[in-house]
Amino acid sequence: MAVFKLTIEYDGGPYVGWQKQTNGPSVQASLEAAVFAFSGEHARVKGAGRTDAGVHALGQVADVTFERDDWNGDTVRDAINHFLKQSPISVLSAEPAAVDFSARFSAVQRHYLYRLADRRPPLALTLGRAWWWPVPLDVEAMAGAADVFVGRHDFTTFRSTECQANSPVRHVDTLQVARVGEEIHIEVSARSFLHNPVRSFVGTLKLVGEGKWTRQDVVDALEARDRTRCGPLAPPEGLYLARVDY
């Protein structure tokens, strides 16, 4: 038996999300099909985070266990990629891991990036990979309100009604907003996340950038612990699972 840690990038646009579902193609199912094609084993590929439909990854991490134990990492990486040629998925690395390694449960921090392009011309080269907003936003105001989310809070207002977590309490380690060329980048880090919090944060901060909300409005929304007080949910195409730390 051999366990491998896979680091993966993908364009989430064509998929219903990471997790295998009956309503369309998923990243997980594509990877497992590629694993079977080269190994003949029905091995489960288990990810560190279940990205939603349309969400991308720069550094998703997964674990896969093979019955055969004589492959090296380069062979596993290249063989999986060979059978992913028609898919916007790439295994960046495959590293031998301890038998008790879990991409999900061994993770100590997850990092997400959201790209928001607030420019007048519509997107061409980054279409489907950033949220286009044709009116300039106040980045300083957004950054000033972002620290409201940092720390340990009850995030009931900012989690999906479909979230299955036992508790709405989470600790957000960092949330930074910065101008990067024609884009605004929102970077969020935490050990674990609820369902849809980053897109909820971004949609709310956009209201601040438009001047429709103040920092105090964000504070009030958080303290209300009421999903109806959340700003609009930002679209999935701007969101990336950037990195997972172990």
C-alpha cells in the first residue's frame, strides 16, 4: 500500500464542484477516472476542500492510496496527467506520504484568493476567472472593513443556509484586500471554513467599496447572526483555493 499527496490546479468552470455528484462532471470524478485508467485501481481521491461549482484551484491538495507500492511520485503525477489531457485539471506534484496522511484532516491552514476586476472594459483573457465589475471600488474602505472578519466569530450571517457544519463559529486568521493592477485581490486564511464564507465576505466588502455600506454596517451584520443580513454572494468564478498548509 502507498499513499500519495497530490497538489492540483484546475479551472472549475466546467465542473459541478470538487465532489462527485450525480448532476454533472466533478473534479474528483475526473481524477479518479484518470487514476483508474493508469493503475486499474478504484482508488478514492480525497480533497482538502470541497470547492463549489465554478470555483478554481491553484493548490488544491488530495490524498490517494494505491494497493501497489512501487511507483514514485513523478510516475504517479505524469500518469494521471496523461489521462487528464482533455480536462482543465493538472496534477502539479505527487509526493509519497505517511499512511495516516489526510489531505482534509491533516491540514492546519487553508488559503483562498478572490479576484475582482473593477474596470470599465469587460474581461476577455480573464473571463470566467475573475468577477468583473465595471465601476471602480474604494479599496481602502474595503480593506478597512475587512478586519471585522478577522478573529474568532459566530459567522451565521456569512454561511450558506445549506452549510452542514455543527457550529457557525470559526477563526479567520487573516483577511487582506489589496489593489493588484486592474484587479482587487481578497486573500483569506483560516484552518477551516464554513460553506460559502469567502464569497459572502467579498460580496459584503464590495458594498463597502461602492459606498453603500460602512464598516459599522459590516460589524452590525456580523453581530446580527442572521443570514438575511449578509451582502450579496459574490460569483464563484473569482474564487480560488490557493494553498493548503500542513
